[in-house]
Amino acid sequence: MNPKKKYKKQLLKALEELAFTESLLLETMTNLMLLKELKENNITFKKGDTFSFEDDIFDYSEDKNIRRIAKLRGKILKTMHKIVTKNDFKDKEIEFLA
């Protein structure tokens, strides 16, 4: 395999791993909020209820750990965006990011 293809393949693998990590961080922040802040404010959900929010909800959390994780997640998203925009990927190659 030529070095350019190998490099591109490795870069795509890194993007996949960053996307997986970003997803885990989002899940973790949501769980932390549910365990602490929503409980402290006596917010409950019944079966069938849904919970929606904007991403910036984490930036204004009372919990400094949630804010730190949110900041890290933001950096990961920015890095992923820069990698995608600075490289010549085909849509099919990065469809996992959709």
C-alpha cells in the first residue's frame, strides 16, 4: 500500500476513534447531569417522557466536572472538523460522522 493511502487510512481511523470518544463523553455528561443536577432539583421523568436539550446546557452546569468534560468534547469536535476540512475526504469515507 502506498504511503499516501496508508496515511489517509490511519487518519480516518483516528477520526472514527475521536467520534466514538465524543459520543461516550456526551453520554457521560448526560448521565452525570441526570444523577446529580436533575435529582437535586427534583426533576423526574415518567415512562414515555423525553428529554431534549441544546449542547450548551453542559457549559452552564453547576458541576465543574461536567463543564470540564464539555470543554474537552468541544475541543475534540473542533479537531475533528479541522481534520475533515483540511483533508480531501470523499463523502463516503466520512459518512460515519453524519
